[in-house]
Amino acid sequence: MAVDVPVMPDDDLSELIPYDQPVRFVTDTEGVTVDRAPDPEPYRTPPMNPERKAEWVADLRSGKYTQGKNTLRDADDHFCCLGVACDRAVKNNVIPEPNQHCDGEWVYLSHETAHLPDAVKDWMGLADWDPMVTIDGVTAPLSHHNDYGRTFAQIADAIEAQL
């Protein structure tokens, strides 16, 4: 079912469309076409490597990591949930130790500060460098959940159940 929503280029569409609904935007000079029809089968990612998942979930629940936001690992050694996965990959010699940037932020593989490097994504058996999960009815990438107040325990539960 397609619904035409007349909007101006600067309009905020966030209140028009529920966040957890699949949406397709097609823009033209007349406005935006929004397709709200649910997929016949829900999108499912292939399951991740079970051993890596168990290690990651255990690390998130261990209390060894202080949770941070907006970067994999900050200058004060606070980690995003994805940064915890990167640290596990470093310990398993999948990727080298990160380098500390001049602003204190840690950089993995010369460039990555916000999402899983491909080498880590592939090693963990993930389909995406920032997998989507649903927590309390909100479907979003792990980094979003991490940066907007979900605890490592909540994120670990979601990873365990959904990835």
C-alpha cells in the first residue's frame, strides 16, 4: 500500500511514520511517496557465530567495561557495545591494537571509530557492521541503543535473543 505524503524538503517526517515500520521513500518534485506495506516475511539476519556471540554477551555483562557513547572507545576507556566486540577481536588477534587519535579517541584499523570494522564483523559472523535489534519496542542499530540510554545488560539480552 503506497501513501502519498505531500512534504517540503525540510519537513520532519519522524512523526508521520512509526519508527519500527518498514518504509520506502521515493522523492520527486511533487513530494514523497511512502510505502508502509509490511514485508511478507520479516527481515531476518543470518545468525551470528554462536561462540563469538557468547563471548560478546559475557563481556557486556562482565562489568569489566565502562559504557560510553558516540565512539567505539573514548579517551577515558569508555566503550560502546560495538567497541567491546572490537576489544574481543583485538584479544583474539583478529585486528591489531587500536591507535589513539590526537583527540584521545581510539581508532581501529586506521579509520574506524564508530562501527565494527569489516574484519570484526566477518569474524563475528554478523551481516552488518551495526546490527539492528529491538529493545522495548524500538528497532534500531546497536550503536543507537547504546548511545541513547540502553544498558550493556539490555543490549546483551537483545544480542543473545536476536542475533
